[in-house]
Amino acid sequence: MPERIVYIVESLYKPDYIQKIHCHQINWMAENSEYEVYAVLTEKPHRQLVYELSPKVHIVNFGLNFDDINKFYYYQKPFLSLKKQWAYRKKMKKLLENIRPKAIITYDKREKWCLWSISDKSHKIVVLGSAKDLYKKVWITNLPLFVNWTATFFKRNLHTLPLKAMDTVVVETQDSQKSWKQIFPKIVAIRPP
């Protein structure tokens, strides 16, 4: 029985350079390795994918539609977000128990919040898209510089909490790797295709 790798990519329905790279990586792994490759989606099932995936890729769509939260009033969003996150964690845990992957590759999105709390034997890899100085930067023009720096500090630290529980962090450049090295000891730089 071949070992499995799971890629978590929210959706592949919108034309986007990043989504194109994700599809390229997933297709390459499916076509050029002995791994059984799974792509986990969360948005809008039964829609045509913008970028084609290899027939060797097993597509799993949870159909949670996190993007729909934006249609609600601001006071409804936190409850809906928590509800969907809970459903997402449940579905993800069940999937991981069923297929028992060797590795899970995710991007710095909402998945990090549930993945770090699921204890399975898979190697968890997260791909960061930016250097530390740009990560979760807050800049509100009418606020004093000190307030923006403080907001950035707290937001960045909050979002790096689940990332610290991941086994490996991947960035695109050597400079990004140097900027994050102090926070993530297991960090590697891999240039996108």
C-alpha cells in the first residue's frame, strides 16, 4: 500500500497565481512520486477547477464554504467562523484517521488553526508566503505609528502560535528563512517552480 500525502488548499476555483503554483506542485507530486496524493478543498463543491489536476490526485471537498461568512453582518461572523472551524476540524480529523498520511502540506491559511491540534503521526508542513517583517502587518493610515506596530506585534504573535507546532516551515527565499530562523528552528527555503 503506497504512502499518502495530503495537500490542503482552500479552493481551486478562482484564477490566481498562487493557486496555479499549488496545482503545479500537487500535479508534480502525483505524477513523479510513489505517493498517493490527496487535495483537500473547503469551498464550493461540484464547480469546475480553474487549473487542471492530474487524474491521479484524489480530490476531497468538505464543502464548508468559509467564503460565505463574508455575506453576514460583522456581529454574526465570529460565531459562524467558529462553527465552521469546528466542523472543519471534525472532518479533517476523520479524513486523517481514515487515510493515515505520511505528510500534510498546508499553506498559511485557516487550516493552521485546526491542524496543530490534531495529533496524528503525519509530518505537518506549512508554507509561508512572506518574510517576517511583512507577515500579518497592520497598517491603518489614521493611527499613530506606535499603535500600528503594537497591533502588528500582537497579530503576528497570535498567528505564529499554531505554526510553531508544525514540524517544518517552508519559505521561498533565503532572506525569508533568515528572518524566521529565530522563531522556527525547522525552516527550509524552497523556491517555487
